[in-house]
Amino acid sequence: MRRDKHRPRRVLLGALGLFALSQLALGLWLDHGAPLFRFASLRTVLLRLESRGTQPHLLVLGSSRLEGAFQEREAVLLGASGLFNAAVPAGDPTAQEAVLDQLRLAGVRPRRIVLEVCPEFFTRSNFCAGWNGLRLHRWADLPQHLDQIAVTNYLGRVATARLVPAYSYRDLFWQECRGGAGPWVAKPLELAPAPLARQQNTDREPIVVEQTPEQAAAMIQGAAHAKRAWLADFSVVSLNVEALDRLIAKAQALGAEVWLVTPPLSSPHRALYTPAIESAYQAILERTGCRHVDCRDWMGDEHFVDSHHLNLESGRLFTRRFFDEWMVPLEKEGS
């Protein structure tokens, strides 16, 4: 019998073809059959909402900056148990829109919605774009976001996630095998009415904050990185401006009052905003017509673990100030 010299090559090509088809099928299933699978932090938000079981009065959307700044436990101590913090890491307006879409499906109907804004969200080198490429965008979304993904040096990781999703999301698959971390598809929840606000607690424990030398160094290094990677070549692109417009429209369609909040930032980080950057940023905010609470200079440098994240105790202090200066007066006015 004559040996087929080309059979090993055909077998190898066939195996590679089957592997490529299996990865394509898996990617399409993740895009359309399990849209939340890749967005682990959003799934955690939905789990927390289900465990909570009540409607929020105040819904917070944003990035890890506001995730650490608005402390739900501190709000409860203040007598305001209606705060629900749904911020996620790298939560720019594109990610916030995705979070709000799922919360709407779950039945959330808050009185007020806080949306985080900052100049970095609206520039071509938006640091959140790469995160969104991994956890949010489908094949059809990639062309319009590809430039920003490439600028943030996530192009290789996003390409791997698209072409070999079994490898890129292996940790999430193993997590599912061990018990999962939230729903793959949002579902309507039976949420009880938000509890009435109790009388404000004025007997507050003092909070003393000290910045360690390591945190001070991280603050300087973080500001240098932000200047180099995010703000050195600042130019507004329309993607997140349009996402912010859609986000505000969806929030208002729920009957919620929308507040835009710029989070607290250290002085080295605030110094990066040149007059040109600030002018472009204010123009974006003014066109929305929404209330803007600028908290950039609310906290001293000793409160930061890097250039733009508060430590845990400082988040408690920020929560107190925000409620004292903004929420309590409005509640007294009956608005």
C-alpha cells in the first residue's frame, strides 16, 4: 500500500480549522448568548443588587475612583440607606451605559443617578478603552473603537480575546466551574421600595488619615503616568461624548435626576489639566445641561493611595461631605 505523504498535513490543517471554528463559535456565544460573562465586575454589581433586594434612592455609576469614594456602609450610618454604588473598574461613559442598561432590565428606578466624568474619559487615549474591548465590545463594535484600543496598548490582548477566547477568559471559565460569580444575562428582580431616610446621625466617630511614604511615591508616579499615557496628547473624540449623551437620556427616561460628578483627585493629578484641557472638558459638561459637582479639590493629598484613588477611610470622609453638602440640603427642601 502506497503511503499518503500529505495525510499528516491534511490532518493538521483540519485540526487547526476545527480549533479556529470552535473559537469563533465560542466568541459569538459570549457576544450574544452570555453577554455578561466577560464583564465580571458588572455581574458582581447585579449579585449585590439581588442580595440587597431594595430600590436605591441614589445610584452611583463610574469607575474605581467613585467605587472607593461613595461608601454604602457610611451612608447607612448617616441615616441614608438608599445609596447603591454600581461603579466598576475603568467605568467610563461607555461602560456606565452598559451597567445602566442591565440595571434597567433588573428593574432599578432611582430618584437620582450620579455619573462620573473626568477629562480622561473623552480623549483619544482614554485608558478605559482597552478594558471595554476585553469585557464589552462585540465583533461588530471593534472597528469604531479600534483606534482607542490600540492607543492604550491593549490591541494584542483584545486580538487574543477575539481569536482565542478560551485562553483569554480561562480564569472566568474556571471560576464558573467553581460556582460562578453572577448571572450571564440580566433578569428582572423584585425590588422592594427604598427605605425611608432616617434622621441624620450627627454623632460621628473621628477619622484620622495619614499617607504612607509608599502612597506618596505612588501618587507622584501615578500623576507622571497619567500625564504620559492619558493627557500628553489630549484631543476630544466623539465616542464617549456620544455615550454620555445616551447615558443621560436613558437615566432621565427612568425619571431620575442626573448629576455629573468629577471625582476627588490629588494635587499632582489636578495640575495636569491645562487650560486647553479644562476648556474642552467644561464645554462637554455644559452642553449636557446637568448639575455638575466638581469634587477634584475636596480631599488633601494625604487621602490618596495614588494620584486618583482615595483610601478606604478617606472614602468615608468623602461620603460624609457629599451627603452633608449636597444630599441633606435637597432632602430638607423636599426635592
